[in-house]
Amino acid sequence: MLKSKTFLKKTRAGGVMKIVREHYLRDDIGCGAAGCTACGGAHEGPALEPQPQDLASSLCPQPHYLLPDTNVLLHQIVSAWRPGTWASVASSLRLPGSLETYVEQEKGENANDRNDRAIRVAAKWYNEHLKKMSTDNQLQVIFITNDRKNKEKAVEEGIPAFTCEEYVKSLTANPELIDRLACLSEEGNEIESGKIIFSEHLPLSKLQQGIKSGTYLQGTFRASRENYLEATVWIHGDNEENKEIILQGLKHLNRAIHEDIVAVELLPKSQWVAPSSVVLHDEGQNEDDVEKEEEREQMLKTAVSEKMLKPTGRVVGIIKRNWRPYCGMLSKSDIKESRRHLFTPADKRIPRIRIETRQASTLEGRRIIVAIDGWPRNSRYPNGHFVKNLGDVGEKETETEVLLLEHDVPHQPFSQAVLSFLPKMPWSITEKDMKNREDLRHLCICSVDPPGCTDIDDALHCRELENGNLEVGVHIADVSHFIRPGNALDQESARRGTTVYLCEKRIDMVPELLSSNLCSLKCDVDRLAFSCIWEMNHSAEILKTKFTKSVINSKASLTYAEAQLRIDSANIRDDITTSLRGLNKLAKILKKRRIEKGALTLSSPEVRFHMDSETHDPIDLQTKELRETNSMVEEFMLLANISVAKKIHEEFSEHALLRKHPAPPPSNYEILVKAARSRNLEIKTDTAKSLAESLDQAESPTFPYLNTLLRILATRCMMQAVYFCSGMDNDFHHYGLASPIYTHFTSPIRRYADVIVHRLLAVAIGADCTYPELTDKHKLADICKNLNYRHKMAQYAQRASVAFHTQLFFKSKGLVSEEAYILFVRKNAIVVLIPKYGLEGTVFFEEKDKPNPRLIYDDEIPSLKIEDTVFHVFDKVKVKIMLDSSNLQHQKILMSLVEPQIPGISLPPDDISNMNLNGPEKKKMKLEK
Amino acid sequence: MASVALSEAEKVYIMHGVQEDLRVDGRGCEDYRCVEVETDVVSNTSGSARVKLGHTDILVGVKAEMGTPKLEKPNEGYLEFFVDCSANATPDFEGRGGDDLGTEIANTLYRIFNNKSSVDLKTLCISPREHCWVLYVDVLLLECDGNLFDAISIAVKAALFNTRIPRVRVLEDEEGSKDIELSDDPYDCIRLSVENVPCIVTLCKIGCRHVVDATLQEEACSLASLLVSVTSKGVVTCLRKVGKGSLDPESIFEMMETSKRVGKVLHASLQSILHKEESLGPKRQKVGFLG
């Protein structure tokens, strides 16, 4: 049946437009109840359970379905979703029997009223319909709404209706469900209790007007990690000045939470402040502390010179909340029997959240997830509700889960929809697959990877041609053959963006069947590949480049060590080894040439854990060893990436996906130059080449590790490399690799960027067909944005994982003293690196409960003088490593100085026992004070 | 205009009939043919109406759009007329053939609405000098069977009656920048008062008598006709002679009297039918173009 829907819309130009849409009402949507004959075959989508096995409700003992209204669904679905509880959720979204339940907006009724009425009509329809279905089986539909008027009307119309709270409370079998209800108290209640702390947020229309006229500025709210009373707002837009605005004090922060998009008003210059250097953590437990807060705020406003003052503002309204569920721990209320508790998120930038729970004692000491529901004007903390219990603090699984959640790494198992696009097993190569594909199974191809690698995405070969030249092939797993554009599998991998490697776990980008089997170029099986084959002469000059889809059969899967062994042992002369030797020879030339061009060899202390095979606890740490073969594989991957980048950019100048590495601004290098100067070395930073050369020359015969340290420092000066779409940018240069153009082609199993590059290349050589999104540069730019974000988060998650395992390692190891080098000198601390563990840490010289030592900091050298000892960058020290568990949520490695000896500051080498590192005792000390 | 081939004998027959107050289709000189009116026929307009008079078929759509008031009338909105002579009506209208007639009709419409009383233009003003509603009245000729002007004026009146203009509010902030806010209730709208909207009564001089609502054949017998726009109260707002013949003052007065008399009846019956249609509410079965 055709209905037309008419509505008015304001156009951007300010006009008003009448829009008419045709609505075709379906008459084939069934009720979803199993065994309903009236709706016949009209079943599709999720069906209702024939016998809703509901948790016994004291309000309605007979079996029933629930029909929540839109608001209940919106606010409670996350909190209260449990299989079987909300049986009819799915069918309420698409109201069944739409011909009978269609409701048109009436005069004097607004859109919300209409929706409410529509749901009521549907509930009524359901009840009548179910009655018709079978008389003996008294199924009922219960309408859940939190709107008082709506409920009254429903009861009037004879529909059994309850509020969400009433209903959940009546579920006597599951008392813990009530905790999960989002607490949305009605507006009326809020004003009554307590005094108002915050000023009101302005409505969106006012904010938009203000932003247009320039009175307010729009930006992203970034809370400070160190100080809960301070935040900055990054102003969106091109305007270079005033890019950052400081907000100070609870009232000026005005209930904004990290990552929210807010509107701020600049304060008059007389009220501007400087960013305080005080570290402040919110420890209050009571609501009435507002006066105290004000005192604290005053404390922040220390006298500072005028130059330090920064634009200061206050939040006038929220444009978009960016709340997510937060991980953290419960701080149990001091009052016994209290149901209201504060929740401390793991992320220090998120304020504490008040939640209501009856299971505080069981949740204590666990990592839990809490969602924010709202922040009323009279409340010191936002209100939230408990969502999930992750497990005990310190448990490996719990902590891994937390770090994945906190870094926004999608790690759920792949959905059925995604898995449905996997090839059916047993899989084999068919005739159809061979179309546009070259058969390279006869070639002597092998792969070289780290030990234990199951997702092998690259393999190599090298052979001598009849004309005396060398043919070198890089064969990459043909992932784009399996992941077809646009399907659920593609969307999911695009969302994940990258495989995340944690210390003992791998979060795959594509399902395991692909990553570890069909796409993994294992030896002695036929695999589909995308090959890049060069003809080179013996001085590694490329004569010809060819790209082709292919079928390969790898002859060996080697580890770096195995490959190295083969190359080094003169008596092995088989095909694989000759091939490897050829590759190695060419790689050396390539590398030399690359370095001549100014490519940087940087260094970062990479650590690898030796895991106990049973407990998966780290037993030992080891820095990664680099062999010739590592660099051999790397060299050819770089070459393939560059060749492919050239090709796709040639073919698609506007929408090639490339990777660039911007040159860092000269100021970034300051720290490196100064540090080197203190050792009488000169580092030139004007070009990448001069940097590389000066790094090479910076050797000290008495201090062999110095060069590595310098390279580590240089790495810190670099910018992030990013993906971008060639049509959206004109600077393609890759600074670190000294290549004018670069992309990622060689790891499609673990990076989505490579999948796109594969598709582009396949289109370019005519091996595959294109699709509209591939040639849409805005879509591509969006993909790049997501990929860059995912890569960054994956890196952070990896680091967090390493840090956690380092902690576990030192927990089992106890206290150790190790040699370390100073990396940075700060005003009140030194940052040291322990080469043995690749571990970096900070040694503080100011402690809360101790008198401050005399510190003189010199920014120019840079150096720090403590009492009579002077510390320079790269100085060798000895530190003691221990685990600080005083804060359960943020356990950290603590380092203190052992050598050189400074009385009163460094620890005597043997005096360890009187150190008190246990949290509770420390707290006690504070109380006594 | 659409022409019809008529022999001398036929013309004499018609003229003699009119002389006796008996027309070819059995009507008297002051009788209209049956008028069919339906409003709200085009859903994406602000108001629309379709009028059938004999075989004359007119569709009028009114579209309300935001505009700026004219300089000389800063606190009034205004109406714009456009007449499209579809080639469906007669092959003569093909290409640009209907343009002259269209302009002529549009100009006539401008003239009859060019007074303070017909439509209260002040209700169309949103904010003086800045925003007002402009009503674009689009007339589409679907079929011609004589008496175009009358049929069009009836259709315009019906469409204006049907017009619903969304209610908007002007929000002003401290700096004086204005923003327009649209009411989100689709039933919240402005209606125009069509009380004083005139209708045209065309009188065709045939022989020494005059007839209202002439058919195409009768028009062919007439040398001169008089367009009189009359309001429901019998006030004449505009007078125009068309045709190549001349009229003596005596008969002009006579014709004006007739038009006032006929016009009042016409308005009364139109008004009552429009109200009756509206009282059926949104559930009314629409006839539209398939009826």
C-alpha cells in the first residue's frame, strides 16, 4: 500500500522546502512468533522464541514478550542486554503487520507522540494477534516505557505496561540486573537535591550561532593526564593562532569529558592563566568538597610571568559527546551498606564516575567497565552504570582485555556474517582462479620469517637468466583474491585496519583460515600470490619490472637464523641456498645504495620476551637480534613497495594509496644535537643524508653503545609516517627511507592498506576489475584516516602490552640493579635506558614525603646538578628496578639511583629491605601526617 | 487561443438561441456549466487545486518560498503568477505557441490581485525588509473548452484556499544576526483568508445579449467579451474587454450588473464546496487524475 510522507525541511540557504516521500507499506512482515499460522510464511529475520524463557518476574508470572519503547531501547539495551531477556527487541524495530499498525501523525501531536502511539498500537496489535494464535498458550506482550504519560495511556488502552525499573526489579531471579540499568533520573528530581555546581550548557542552536559569529570556538576537549582540574581544547579550523585554549577549574571545564566536541568562550585577558606544572589527582570522596576544590583551583594560579599566559576559556556547551564504556576500578564507598560508589577509570583523563551497585564487595579489586549516563548540574561526578566485570586486577587475560579496550582495538571474534565470506574448505585452486594468473610453481621460491610465524605474507626467489642477468621475485600473498570489495569480510578488515601483535597474543585482521592457512605462503602447498618480478643485472640495477598475479609453491619456510646458516655454510649448494645467496648479494648492494641516498638507519630498543610455554609468563627478556637475512628480506620488501608505489601512482595519479614520512621540523632535533655536543660530537640535521652520515661518524672508541643511543634519540625526533591518498596531498616524500614515493604492498595479511594497494595494482595490470569506491579519493582518504588511527592505537597497545609484561617479569624477578644510560635530563628527573632489557624509565629526585634536594637544571647543555653530582645525557648510571604497586590500576616500574652515590638520594646498594613499596602502608603514613 | 471551425449556419443557430435565452446545451444565458473542484491534488506543493469546467481543465499549484519583500512594500509578501499552456490542451500551444496566451492570462491575474483587499499580503511577511513568503502560483492548462479565465480564477482561489504555509519564527541573538526556525509540527501552518479573492466572470456578447461561461463554439460567435473580476461581496475589482468588437456603455453596465449577480452565486457555491471538502479531513478519498 502506498502512503506518502510529507515533511518540511530547512535548506542550507535558509529556505524551507516541502519534501514528499512515497512510503510503501509492506503487508508481509510477520509477527515473528514461532508457530503463528496467521503470518504464514512471512517470517524473516530474527524470530521470537516459541516459549520465552524469561527470568521469573513477580509482576507477570506467565510467559511474555517484552516490547520496549524507543528510549528504553536506546538507553538500556547496552546495559540490560542478555539473550532471552529482550525477546522482542528485533521485531519491535520493524513493527510487524505494518498495514494494521501504521500510524499517521495527527493534528496537535508531535513526532514523539506519534512514535509512542505507534508502539502502543503495535503492542495492542501483538496482544490481540497472539490471543488469536492459540487460546491455551497465553502469551502476552508487555510494554516497557519510562515515560509516565505513555504508560498511563497504554494502561488506559488495556496494554500491560511497566517502567523499566519496575520490570527489572520484579525479576527476582536476577537481582544484579538492576545495577546495569542506566540511571536516568527525571529532570524534576535533579534540581531538588543539592546545590547547583555547574552552569547550564547552552542549546545547540545557540552554540552554532555563537560559533558562526565567532563568540564561541569549537574544539575537541582534551583533559590533562596530570591535573584533573585542567584541560585544553584544540580548536578546529585553519586559524593558526589560538589553536589551543586552556581551561582551568571544575566550573570552567563544565562537565566536559575527554574527547567531547565542545564550544568554549574565551575569557578576558585579565583572567588568562598559564598551564600549571602541578600534578593533581582527584581523591575526594564527598560531594560537599566544592569549597575545597575552589581552594585547590586557587593553588593552581601561581604567580607567573605574563609571557606564560595562554588563552583561557570556559566550556559553554557540548556539541557532541564522545562517551564510550570505560575500563577502571571501583573505589568502594567508605560508608558501609552504601550502594553508591565511585568508579576510577584507568584513563586518568576521564573523571571518576558515580555508579549504583549492590555488588560492590564482589567488584572490588576487579577491572570493570562502566558507561556514563549523564552529568547533572548539581553533581560533582557524572552518573553511570556498571556494564561488565572483566576480571581480577593483574590477571593476564583481564589486563590484556583492558589494554585492548582502552586502545580501541576491535578484538571480538569474527561474526558469522564475516565468516560466511570465507572460502569453503577443502579449498583448492580452480580453473577460474587461474585466469589472469601466471603459473610460477616451478620456481624455487622460499620464505624467510621470524621463528613461529604463521602468517607468512612474503616469499622470495632469485635465479640466473640465460642472458646472464638475474631474475628476482617478491611474492606476496594474494589476499585481495579472498577479500572481495564491499562484503562483510572486507568491511571488518577495513575496520580493524591492522593485525595487532601483543606479547602473547595476536589480534588478527582477517580470520585465521586466511591469515594462517589460505593466504599464508607456507611451503610445499600451492598458494595464490601477487608477484613483483624484476630483471636485474649483477650490480642490482633494475632493467625490467613486471607485476603479475601468480600461483606459487614455496619450497621452504625458513627462519632468519636458518637462512643465515644456509648462506654461511659453504658446503650447502642446493637451489634454495643459491637463490638466497643471490638475494643476499643484491640486498647488500641495494642497502648500500639506499644509505648513500640518505636513508636513515635508526634504532629502537626492541625487546622480545621468552615465554614459559605453559604459564605464558615471561621468563626472560631479550633484545632483538639482527642478522643479515633480516635486512635482506627488508631490502626486497622496500624495493617491491617502491616499485608498486610508482606503478599505482602512474596509473592512478588521483587515488593511489601511498605512505609518506614527513621531514621533522628542525626544532625536533634540538635535543639530539645538544646531547651529541655534550660528547663533543656534531650531528648535522639539515638533510636526511647529512643526518645519516653524521650518525655514522658519531662513534666513540671508549663508548661503543653511544652510537646506538644517538640513533635511539634520533628516532624520537622523527614524525609519524602516515597513509594518504595521492589526490589529496602533494608531498609524497618518505624521509626515513629517502624515497620520493612509497607505499605498503608486502603485508596484506596484517595490514589493510596493502589490500587496497593490491586492488589498485590488480586493476592497473588488468588482472581484476575495479569498483566505484576504489576510485573515490574521498572514500580513500577516509580509509587512510582510519588506518592511521588503527596503526597508532595498535602501536600504543603493543607498547602497553610490553610494559605490562615487563612488570610481570620484574614482579617475578624481584629487585635488580642494572646498568643504564641517561637518555634525557629533565628538571627534576632523569630518563634512563637499560640496554639489557631495552627498558626505559624515569628516576625522580623529588619525592612527596622527603625534603627536596638541591637541583640545578641547565637547559643548554642539558645537564642536571643534584647536590654536587652533575648528570649529562648518555652518562652511565646504575639503577635499581622495582615494581610499584601502590596504585593497583597503574602498576609501574620504579627506578632509583644506585650509582653514582649521592647521600640522601641514591640507595645504598645493599639497603633494600627498608623500602616500602606496598600501597596500603604508604597510605597509612599519609594519614598519620 | 484554441479555435473551432464553425459554419455560418451554426453561428446563426447559436445566436438565435441566445436571443431566446436558450443555449445549445440547454442552459440559460446566466447559467454556468457544472464545475468540478478538487483541492490538494499535488502533494509537493503548498496548495493545489484542479478545476474542470465542461472540458476546460485547469491545474493550479501554489508554492510558498522564502524571499525578500519588495522595496516599496517592506512588510508584505507577494504573489507571482505563471501560466503554462500545455500542448495537451491544443496543438496550437506546441513549442512557444502558448506563450502569448500564457502571458496574457498571467498579466490579467496580476491585475486582479493588484489591490489591498484580495489577499492580505501582510500575513506573508516574516520579518520586515528581510524575509517574506513569496507565493508562486503556477497555472497549467490541460484542456481548453472555452471560458479559460473563469476556470483559472476559480482554480486559483481554490488553490489559495488550500495553501498551507509553514509557520516560521525568527530568532535573533544579541548581535542581531537572525536565524529562521521552522516549527516541527506539520500541522502548525498559516492559512490565507480567501474571503476577498475575486473570481473572473466573463461575459460574451452574442448578438445583443450576453452569456456567461461561453463554450468554445459560443466564443466563436462573439466579437467582444468583458472580463469582470468580482469578489464574493459583489465588488468589482477589475474590468477588461477582450475581442475585436466594441461595446456600448449601456451594455457594459448591464454586463457588470449581471456579473455581480452571477459572481456572488459563484463565490457562495465555491466557498461552500471548499469547506465541505475540507471537513472530510485527510482521510478523504482523493480523485486526482485517475477519476
